[in-house]
Amino acid sequence: MDEQSLVHRRSAVISDTQHAILQAIVAGETDKSIACKLGMSRRSVAVHVRCASEELGSRSRSRGQLGYLIATSGVLDTPG
């Protein structure tokens, strides 16, 4: 299975919360901002961000790079 197929398969199973967090990352929001907006802890948001980074193969802790990977991967093409 190629990488693009894997990303599209993953995108079909992300939760509404994960979808909202990923959209917020692409929009450049901070963990604190995302947590306040979604009514969850910053730690929970950070865990989602770390998991997304690992899933997308980000080798950097840069939010800009992660936002780019999310935006170009197709993971947000399917609503959560």
C-alpha cells in the first residue's frame, strides 16, 4: 500500500475531536488555544499533536511543518 493510500485510509477513521485539532494546527493555533476552544486540557491536545506528527512522519517538532503535512496529506478531506 502506498503512502497516499494509507493517509486516505487513516483520514476515514479520525474522530471529530482529532479533525478539529488538526484543522486548528493548520490554522496556526497553539495547544492552549485549541484546548480552550475544545474544552480539553493542553496535555490532551499535545498528545493528539504528537500522535499526528508521528503518523505523518514529521521529523521535526515544528508546528509549521506539521501544519503543512496535515494540509497536503489529504487527512482533512474527509470530515471526522
